[in-house]
Amino acid sequence: MLNKAEYITINELAEMLGISTSLIFKMQREGRDLPPCVSFGDRCKRFSREKVDAWLLAKEKKCEADPAMKKLGEKGGRPASPRQHKKGKTKKDRVEERLAGLAT
């Protein structure tokens, strides 16, 4: 049986990622990389919190390993410092805090 706490809606996923729900629907239509979901019909989809967190970490590692991203910090590119959230935390910090909260 599904435990509601283990699954999130598209609205919750959009809020977590900081994007609109319409962008998530567009990404699904285009077949772009999204975490796997459980579908209960055309208008009812749920995402496993565990799989979303794993998907985010994989995306982050892929970004960190990308040589093109490293070049952005070199002379002539954008600054190497990570983009900071209003509260002074990077996305990596927020993801790690979220994962630490799930482990407890």
C-alpha cells in the first residue's frame, strides 16, 4: 500500500525544483530527463521522494563532472563560486540538508 509521505505530487516536485508545473508537463511531453513517476491515469502522477532525491544527486554529480562547467570558472567565464539562494545556501547545501532530514 502507498504511504502518502513517500510520494509527492507534480506541484510539490515543481516547488522543490523551483520551476513551474507547466515546465514539468512540457519536459514530460518532450521526453526529457525527469525522475520516474507512478501514474494513476492521465491527470494523477506521483513521484517517489527517494527517487527524486537520487535523481537530483545524479544530476548534480553529472554537472560537477562536466568539463564545460569547470571552464565557466576560468578566466573570461562566469565566476566559479556557486550560485547562492536568498538564504545564503547553495543548491547542493539545500539538497544535502533535505537528504539528512529524510535519513532521520
